Amino acid sequence: MAMNSLILSRDAEAISLLRRVLGDNGIAIEACTGSEQFNEIVASRKFDAVFVDCDDVAGAGETLRQMRTVPSNRKTIGFAIVNGVTTLQQAFEMGANFVLDKPLSVERLARSLKAAQGLMANERRRYYRHPVATPVHIKLGTEEYENLGTTINLSEGGFAAKLPKATTIGMPIRFRFKLPETHNFIEGKGDVAWVANGLTGVKFGVIPAQAQKELEEWLQKKMNGPELLPPIFINATTKRYY
């Protein structure tokens, strides 16, 4: 699955250059021209990187700060594009990981992107949740007998599942499930991280190193799945999608 990015800018030349360099690196691109639209999109979807034109779009700097309050994009790699108004220190205080000065150049952008791609890959791997329904055997709290539930998704750090019994946040859980399409079983201990809409989120605690490796390898293969849909450009004035 290709990495994806979101650009906030009104600068057609900057957007064109970003499309060129990001496209050459296999990163899908969406662009918007207003801070309000940027905030709406970031609140609804996960991105690997964002590029924010801090000095040429009203309220753009604040969008970086606000993005850091959105759980799904709290650790997204942020590039601040500045044009002589926002200082380097101010950009980092806003939440930027990298700062790009205008006028942008292919060489400088390519260098910054190369430096960022390892961080982007680590964050994607940490965040990635693969939707999958597979039976999971669990023991809640101090129970000695098993309950059978069904996973909704799996990640490196845990899973979400439909369970037959009510759970509470912090409740210890012992679990065992088979990775689909393999002969590998994942078992260990964890805790209930969240409960909502009849689902339980389990955070892994104690899990054998070999099982963790097998899970990570399985998820990595699932990440290299179908490509994303073509990029979309959102016009801030008409709010039309192209």
C-alpha cells in the first residue's frame, strides 16, 4: 500500500513541485487550499505526511498544532513550508518535524523526504491495523475457562474484537488466536485498552518474541496490498472534489 500525504497550500508552483517529488517516491498526494478543509480531512483519515504552507495560507500554522491533538495523526510526519515570516523555532513549536524554505527546490525537498521516510515507515508500521475476522480464545481477569470471540482487526500492539462477555478498561486478558493463512498461533497477556459499541480493544502486554516477530511479518505482507485510489484535489472555495 502506497504512503499518502496531504498538502495545504495555495501556491500552484509549490504544489506542482511537491506532486513531482512525492510522486517519484511513490507517495500518493491530496491537496487542499484552506485550513478548515485541512482540519476536516486530518480529523477523518490517517496520513503518512503532511505539508503545510505556514506563511501563505491563513491559519495554516495552527493546523499543525491542531493535528497533534488528533489521535490518528498525532505522530504523522509534518513538513512546515515557510516564506520568511515563520521562524525555524516557531515551526518546530507548531509541531513540524521538518522545515522547508521557499522557494522550494527539487534537491532540497528530495533530501528532506529521504531523511523523513524512515520515520514515516516506522509510524505506518506502528499504526497499521489490518481488518480481519478470526476466532480468538480469551480468559478474562482471573477466569480459568475460555471464552470465544472474533477479532475485528490486528496491529503490532494489539487487536479489537467482539467478545461474548462485558469488559472494562484495565481488565487483564489472556488470549490465543491463529494468524489467518498460516500455522502460527499468537498467545500472551494483555489489558483492555478501550470498550465501545460492543467492541473491546486489547493492548498486548506479555507476548513471546517469536510470536511478535511472526505477527509483524504477517502485518508487513498485508501492508503491501492494493494501491491507494488516485489523489484528490479539494477546492477550498467551491468545496468540489476532482
